[in-house]
Amino acid sequence: MPKLYHYDISKINPKNWASPMNDREWFASQQDLLLWIAQNEPKMLSLESSSLKTLTKIGANYLQTVNDEGQYVTEIRSSDKYSNVVGYHWDWFCELAREFYAKSEEKRVKHSGLWSPVVLWAGMQAGDTSTFYPDAGGGAPGPVSDGHTLYFHSSGVSYSTIHGYANGTAVDHSTDYMYYWLDTDNENNKFNYLHRPQMGFDSSDIGDNHTISAATLSIQHHQHVNIRDIDIQDVNLHIVQHSPALTWSVSPIDYANHSRTSFGSVALSSIGSYAWADFTLNSSGLANISKTGISSFGLLDEWDLNSSFTGTFTQNVRNYMAFRTADYTGTGSDPKLVVTHASPDTPKIAASSISVGLI
């Protein structure tokens, strides 16, 4: 006997909901109910009130809103966040569903002032914006990970040696920071540490028929030890392609899996305390974004990118900065990939506001 009064919510077995709820088609079929819950009991879906006025769609792993220019903006979580929230609040969800169906014989929602003004047009547009994030933690067959690999040599080695190792000596994908770090030895032209960050994003919801026109990858400074150290000298940091051995973890062999083509750069000295480093991706970077799978990126300094240390060597100093990962408390400082994309055939709807109510 289903918990819902009178109406059975398709594809959900209340006794074993987790597997069916991963079916995103169910979310697509229940938009009227979900949008009504969002407006009347947003806490049930763990929604922020600031997003409700422009909310147009709720997916198993995303929210879609409309900005002031009439473009859809999609915030995506690859861990099926909203499926998990509904499952956690299952009894509450069923109570609200009974109320919704009792008030609406036809099970439909009246969208009052849905688009103001209504503007429809077809063809390629400036594009929708989707935001993707890594997930906290790691472990097969788990989420998309972020973290860093490093090579450490206590007695110091040449730059070409520390740069060219095939495997790192340590990895980290479960703490709340990832390092960029280059450390010099007490012997001339020798180095002890080299850290290389990496991060992945499940961007499969873009869709293979969409064209990507722009993207920005952003990471936030994390004051783990110091604000930053630029004791060697200032250098540009570059986003590059990374080919992880496992998308859900960080492995020692990932140390050697960074490409040497820059997708965009910022100067180390330009990143302030708790500030965002925004890397505007060039055409090569856009081509690295998967529209049907995982997009993986790494970070290198310019010496590492060019496979040669051309700075002025000073003994026992370092260049260093930590960045926040998805394991940091909350989600507001997670690494993020913001992608502008559009379909050549899908009509767009311009909107300035949305409110949802019942007939």
C-alpha cells in the first residue's frame, strides 16, 4: 500500500526508494508537485529562499532558475542531492503530496505570472549557464573528486627530476584544501616539494547537441598555513587538462597526468586572502569540457607548464598557496566550472520572475 493518499507517485517504492529515485525521469514527471513544495515548504527540499522567485525546474541533481536576461541558469550537483533530500524527508514529502493532490483534482499547478514579459524565440541563443562542482570525499564508484598529488625528496633533486617523476610520493583527496607548492632545498638548484592540484566535474548534463561558447573555472583561496608565500618569485598559475587514473579518487600516477597546454592563467600574486581565482578558459579549455561525461582539469605553475625552472633560485624558500576543495564545510567555496552553452534547436523563454500557486 503506497504512503500517498489516492495517488501513486510513479517509480517510487516507499520501502526501497533509493534506486528508483535515481531515475531522473521521475523528477521530470513530477515538476508540478516539486515546484509547489518549493514554494510552500522549501525547507523540505533544503532550498534557499533567495532562489525561489526564479525557480523553473527541480531535478534529481540540479536546480534551474532564470536570470534577468531570460537565460536559464542550472546549478548541478553530481551526487543527486535532491533525490537524497526527498528520501531523507520521505514521510514529510508524502504528507505534502497528499495536500497537493487533495487541493488539485487535475494534479496541475497554476503558474501565475510565469513569464513577464513572455518572449519566445527559436534558434541558437547567447546560451544557458550551468555550474558544476566536484564532490566531497572519494571512493569507488563514488563522486567526482578533487585534491592534489605531490613529490617530496628530503635531500633535494634537480628541477627536471622533480618535474619528470612518473609517480607522486603522496596524494590527498579527502581534506578541505589542495596545494600549489614548490619548495627549494638548501643546496643550489635543488628542490624538495612539488604539488599539483587536480579537479573533476560531472558535466554530462550539458548534452551532446549543445554548443559551448564560454566557461570559467574558479577556485577559492584557503588560508591553511599562510595566506600565500611567493618567496621564489611571482609566477602565473595555469589551468590544464588532467587525465586521472580514477575520476573518483587521486592516485600517485596522476602526478604525471597533467598536459602542458594552457587553458588560461592568473598571476599567483593576484589571488588575495579568501579570494577567488577565476580562470577564463580559452578555446582549448572549452574543447576539454565533456558534454556527456567528466571534465577533468589540473593546475600547474608556468615553470611546470614549460618543463623548465627559469626563476631566480634562492635556497630554502617556497611558492605556496592552498585552495579550498569540495570537502570544505558548506558548498559556497567549492571549486566550480561555469559553462555557457546552447542548443541550436531549442526555443528559449525569457523571464524576469516566477511565482507558483495552486488552482
